[in-house]
Amino acid sequence: MHVITGNALLSERLSHLHASSEAQTYAEARRQFAGSEAEFTALAQRYAELSPESKGKFLQSHGIAVQDAALSLAISPEMGEFLCNMVLSKAAKSILELGSSNGVSTLYFAEALRLRGAGKVVATELDESKCAALRQNIAAVGLSDFVDLRRGDVFATVKQLDGPFDIVFIDIWADGYLDIFQAIEGLLAPGSVVLADNMFTSAEAVRPFKEYLNAKPNICNTTLPFESGVEFAVVL
Ligand SMILES: C[S@@+](CC[C@H](N)C(=O)[O-])C[C@H]1O[C@@H](n2cnc3c(N)ncnc32)[C@H](O)[C@@H]1O
């Protein structure tokens, strides 16, 4: 079992949010794909069976790129459970989430903090309608006290924050990973964990970030072959 299933109200909202995010992404991929409906269905089936490492290249080779500001692009339930477990295992109290969209990952972080009885996740998002949805989502499940939402460009937002953060989750547009990591390095301390999503699905765009981490003597990092590819870095 997972603790998330123990909160029926939250589980119900998350199921709805995951389903609508997946439907949006599927519809956008269909819109971009030039072939027939049958060809698209076959393509979607092949995609579902691919290893995480192959997914990015597969989409690229079919001319599909679903990084669109209008979409929710929420993390998967499996990734959410992983994030929740990270908070519980580290007894984390201060979390910085870079790219919150409608708040799906925020909900997993906030629920873990609620279970531990303390802490805040600083959620960051540029889009006002997504911020409104995030506020509504956290209020509907009674998690507002564990979330500090900062609306605006994340590069401006992080300049106003004080660290250190126990966990930082990077989930903005992939070509911004290196710049945002460099912008938040001062908010980290020994033992801080930095997680970054989409390391496989956006492998080309995140390459400068990956190479930068690999070369840093005070960072111990590895890419988990899980979901979209998750960078797991620990500050020494
Ligand atoms: C992949 S989505 C995040 C999904 C979210 N973590 C979830 O699980 O629901 C990326 C989000 O980052 C936001 N974003 C991208 N660049 C940004 C920036 N410079 N400042 C603030 N938000 C940004 C986008 O608007 C988008 O909503």
C-alpha cells in the first residue's frame, strides 16, 4: 500500500488530475501527429511499452513535443509516490518545487509534510490560471497550510528565498535546468537532495545540466531509470 491511498479525498482528486493531464497530453500528441487514427493508436501502444530511456528519442523521431504552457504535464502517480516517500524518508521540512503547474506534485509533497506534521513546500509557477487551479486543489483537500505558492518567473522567485532546502524538485522546461540549478545552488546544504524529472524524455535539452552535475566535486548524482528518468543528486 501507499500512504496516499489512506487519504480518500486526496486520492480521488489526484486520480482526476492525473487522468485529465494524461488526456490533454494524448490529445496534443494526436494533434501533432500527421498520420491516421489507427497509426496513432499503434504508436501510443508502442510508446507505452518502451523503456524509459527510449521514450524521448521515440517522440522526437515522430516529431512530437508536448512541452506546451497550456498543458498540465503533471507527474505520474508513481513519481508522486516516490516524491512522497523521499519526504518521509528524509524527514524533510523544507521543499522547493520548481515548476508546479496545477499542483499535482505539490499535493504529494504537501501530503507527506502533513503526515509528518510540519513543513512547507514552496511551489513556483508562472501561469496565473495554473496558480489558481493549484490554490483550489490544495484547499479542496485541506493541504493549504503546507504550501507556500509563489507566482511568477521562477528565476526571480528563487532570488527572494532563503535556504537551505532539504529537497529541491526541478520540473520546469528542460532547457532551463542548468540555469535554474545554478540559481538555487546557494539554497542547498550538505545532505540536500535535488531531484529533476524528464532526464530521459528531454535528454538532449537537459544534457548541460547533467554534465554540470557530473563534474561537480560536491555533488553525488545518478539518473534513476524510472518513469521519465529522474536525476537524484545529493549535496556532499
Ligand atoms: C512539467 S510542468 C510541471 C508539472 C508539475 N510539477 C506537476 O506535477 O503538476 C512545468 C511547469 O513549469 C512552469 N514553468 C516553466 N518555466 C517557468 C518559469 N521560468 N517560471 C515559472 N514557471 C515556469 C510551466 O508553466 C509549467 O506549468
